[in-house]
Amino acid sequence: MSISIFGGPKTLSTAQIVANNFDVVYDDESGEICVKIAFNKGKGTGAQMVPVDEYRDYVDAIGELADSGIPEAEEDNWTAAETVSRTARMDSDGRVCFRVKGGKGAKPAKIPSSELSEIHTLLDSVIDRVDTAAESMKAQLSAANLHGENL
């Protein structure tokens, strides 16, 4: 949105923003020729950089979203393990990032890649203790429900 000095308020559609902010550029960081596309204007927004050799597939993927809709509900049904596997990525600081649940405000875990194996070993070492604690909690909850107690 912008306010024109010589006219009334002016709101641009996303298509108008794209038409005014669509360039083929050389990306110094990747060393690739890319399509640079901005879908929004304003603070906190940035352009998408799509390598030219991936552009057709990128457009097809957006077309699929437009035709078939966005499969939001699927993520709601992912197990924690599926969510970790499907959201895992390496950030620019060498940390492995992943989420265990979706939705607004879901924060990713961030683990230095050099510590990932150690974290796995630690988590694996307490599986039996987690199971025991869960069984104890289930018994306490069951007993509380029988006696009408609030925990």
C-alpha cells in the first residue's frame, strides 16, 4: 500500500507488484542466473531468487497450488517424526533446524550440526525412562479421574 501525493490512496495487487519487480539477474552469492521476483512491498519483505533452470518447475508448482489448493490439513496429521523429516534443513550458521509441530508460531529446534549425533545419543538413551514416566503419569491421571480430582 502507498499514499500518492498527487492522488488518493493507491493499493497495488500482487500481480502489479510482480510486474513491477520481476528481473533476470546474476546472483553473486550462488553464481547463477536467476529470476528475481517480489510478491510484496514494504519492510520485512524480500524478493524470491529462483535459478533460471528451475523456473519452469517453480511456475508449475505455483500452478499446482492454484489448481489444487494448498494441502494445509496434511501437516496437521504428520507425526512428530514426519514433521522433523519434512522440515529439516541446514541454516547458514551450520545448524540443523526442524520443527516437531506445524502451525502458527511453531518454533524450530536449532542444533549445531557437529552436535547432532551427540543429541541423538542423549535422546535415545532415555527412551525407557520416558516410557516409564508416561506410564506413571497415566496411572496418576487415571486415579485422579476416579476420585474426581483436578491435577
